[in-house]
Amino acid sequence: MITKVSSSNLARVMTCAGSLYLEDLSSDEKSPRAEEGTAFGEYVQLKIERKQVPTHASNGVPFDLDMKVFGDSLAQEILTHSEGHPIVCEGKVDWMTRSGIKISARYDESYSIGSTLYVRDTKYGWGIVEVFENWQLIPYAIGEVIRRQQVFEKIVLIIDQPRPHHEDGPSRAWELTYPELLEYKERIEKRMDDIAAGEKSLVTSPRCKYCNAGPGCPAISKAFYRGVDLVQHFVQDNIDDKELAFQLDLIDRID
């Protein structure tokens, strides 16, 4: 019986409910990249709260030059953007769906300016993370609205990703109205209703690469070998541009 879904896994669960039942096959060990990201988030929090910064994070990762350069800049940007309003860091905002499944959520920073709520999440990795319809941030905003017991005219979700290049810059925002946020909440509620009722289909998607249960997932195995079967039978030596374009498009669809 599923009793809790982490907001960090919600994007995958919204597509593949069955992955929840394979989580016992996954490893609890955190990757070095994840530990580095946790350390960076801690550094930014210390700078926002204007506390003394030690040489290492609480998980043992050293605060290196990259963290200091990017962290100092990000912390200052958040302090400036908040306009002196109180900033809540590492806010734990779990909330319960009507099905009885808890959504576990912890954002990096949150603050309000007038009738606008801002919720931010920091990504230190190099893989681009988009903010639009980000299913990790949406539960953060829902949980924060519940915690504050306040209706906001606007909710602005922000991804802060200081290292990789993005055409929209290192901080990217997505603005919602309160009714729009409630619509997303209802989509989550319906999904949890289905899961509570026994939905456990395995469905592949781009989110599979983030699933620790991937090596033991039959859906991924089937999709992979179907792709291999389609590719390995192509033995033509010389092809024109039209055929090359078709084959490249085919590979994209297989992927």
C-alpha cells in the first residue's frame, strides 16, 4: 500500500504509477552529485541567513571555490529579490491528499511580497531543469499555501541553476494564478486517487533516467530491446540526405 509520494519523484509518478512498487529494488545510497547539490544548497542557506560558513557541509562535502562563487551570487540575488521580506529556507511542507497519500515536500526558499508568493528551488547539476509545469515545485507551492493559510493572487515558481547555460538565464520563473495552482492540485489528487485504488501500470518516459528502480523495470527493458531491434537491422551502406533525415527522426522517436 502506497502511503507517501515524494515531490522529487512526482513527475515520474504522474506518468508511471508502477514505479512506486519497484522502489524496494532501488539503492538508498546518494550519488556524489546529489551530495554535492545538497552541500551547495546548504551553503546558499548559510549565506542567506548570514551565518558563519564552515569549511565543509554537514554531509562532509567541502565548500569548494565553485560553490562559493556561484553560491555568493545566488544568495545575493535572492536577498535582493525578496526586498527585505522574511525568507524561509528549507521549508518542510508535507500535505495530505484526499486519498490518504501524503505528498512529501521540502523547498529551498520561499517568501511573499504583497499578494505574490515566491517558491524557489536550487539545482546545482549540469543537466538543464525547466521550470514550466515542474512537478517537483508545484507541490512545494501547494504545501506553502496550506502552511500559510493564505490566498495569493500570483504564485511564482523559480528554478535557480547557476552553472549550465540557459537562454532564459540562471534563474527561470513560471507564474501561476491561485485558481491555476488549484487545478494542478486537483490533477495530483486524481492521480493519487488512482494509485490508492490500485493503479500500478509501468509507463516509460524521459523521467525513467531518474528512476533508481530502472535496472529492474520490465517496461524499460522492453522499450530498450524494441529500439535495438529496429536499429540493428539497418545495413544500408550509402544513403541520401532524405533517407538519413528519416533515420535520424526514427532514432529520436525510438529514444
